[in-house]
Amino acid sequence: MSAHVVSNDVLEDCWISAVNGRLSKDFDRQHYEITHTLADYPLLRIPELMKLAERTLKTRPAGIYYDAGKDIQVGQRWDQMPEKPFSVIESMERIETCGAWFLFKDVQNDPEYSAFLGQGWKKIKDEIDPNLHSQTLREDALIFITSPKRVATYHIDRECSFLLQIQGTKTIHIFDRTDREVLPEEEIERFWTVDNNAPIYKPQFQGRATSYKLRPGNGVHIPVNCPHWVENDDNISVSLNVNIQFKDTLRANTYRANYALRALGLTPRPPGQSPAVDYLKAHSMIPVMAAKSALRNIPYIRSLAKKA
């Protein structure tokens, strides 16, 4: 079926649901299983995703991340991935054998896929919290495509997400984000400040994870900073992930301040113990972050000056 004649009716209603009111009650508090109605949606099939890849490479090449390797370990860092043996398109054509993991970013920016953040998504957000929009910094839709038996490595995210399984089966292991043996304060501080891959997998605590078997039609909700990793079964997997990033300056800057204090040899108080202290820490980081932003913009400013 051509993408141009796909009906978006299924995306006009609430296409995510959860039992016992958990969609709103436990949103960004606990991880929980969800169900969805997109398992047969044509634009999420490999032939249409090949077309999406081709369009994305032409119009916004940064919209696709991928790596490939058959011996990827759970705790492997993203900057330690092997060199890519094939191009994006070649890797997708070899998806059954090349050990690849694809991330299509911001797919709602493609006209064919814009409905993923349309009317149905708005209804889902209203069911979660009618005021959710006021708390949201940004939202996006991602698509993952994974080779058979491939692992998606251990990590945490800034975003709160709904991971929907479309094709194939896999298992996601999610840990308690409040377990400080699994996820120490130091690792969270590094994550928010200098290293997106800061959390370290600790195999001795694997038994503490909750494992969800994902099949077409189900999925899982993952709160902000919940550690997780994924192991794919002996099949090609396709998943849709919808993210919400909150206006979370207070939490982020408190962790950044604690990172700086720890570098001075101090043992800072974790966020949440004292709102007043968190407020002071967070606001102390505002000029620091502004200075960093200015430094990042210097090359751009210089380029404008040359054009003037």
C-alpha cells in the first residue's frame, strides 16, 4: 500500500491504553505495560520505512542514527560501537544479518508521519493530564528497527516515553530509578551534566529489573531516568517510541550543581530532600548554562559577522 493512500483514522483516536487507570495515575512515576492499536499500521512496515530512510537522508540526514555489530554487549558505551561496515540503506537491506540498530528521530517532521503527533496523540495526553502541554518542553516520535538477536545497550533518558512494539518480539528490562545501588547519584549527575552514557550496567543487579515481553500490540511506559536495556529475539523488530521531555530546568540544574560540588570534594544533598536548597542550586547554574550556550554560539556568531 502506498503511503499516500494510507488512512490515518487509527491515529485520530486514543491509540495507547493501559489498565486500571495507570495511563494517568502512574505516568512518569512507575513503568507499566500498555496496549496499542498500531500493530498493523502500514507506514510502520519495512518497505515504507525504507522509503522514509531515503527521504530522511535527502532532507535531514541527522534524522537517522544507526550502528551495526554482532557482539554488542549490554554495558557497551555508544562511543565504543564498531565502525559501520555499510551505509544506512545497505544496512537496512541487510537488516536480517548485519546486527544493526536504527533510530529514526523526529519522524513527525516527515509529512507522511506527522499524524503520529496529531489528534489521537492529543487525546492520549488529555487522558494523562489535561495540563500536560504546559509542562512539556518538546515531544517527538521515534522509530527503532533492530536486527535479530541484537541488544540495545543499557542507558537512561531525559524523556518520558511510550515504547510500542509493532513487528517482532523482544524483551525490555527496566530498573527502579530510585535504587541508588543500580543508579548512583554520581551517575545521574554526570548524565545531566557531561555524559549521556554515564549510567553503568551492573550485572549483579540484573535480578532487580522488571522484564516485559514485547509483542505486536503491546508496549511499555518508561519514566524519565529509568535505567533499561533491550534484547531482541531471533527476528526483525520494529518499534514506535513517543517521547515527552518536560520543562525540567530545576531537576537538571540541581544535578548539574551537585556535579560541580562533588568535583570540589563535597557530598551534595540529592534533589528532593530540600526544595529550598534545590531552588538555590538550580538558580546558581543559570549563568553557568547561559555562558556555555554563548560559547557554543560563538562560531555561528562569527559566521554571521563575516557575512555582514
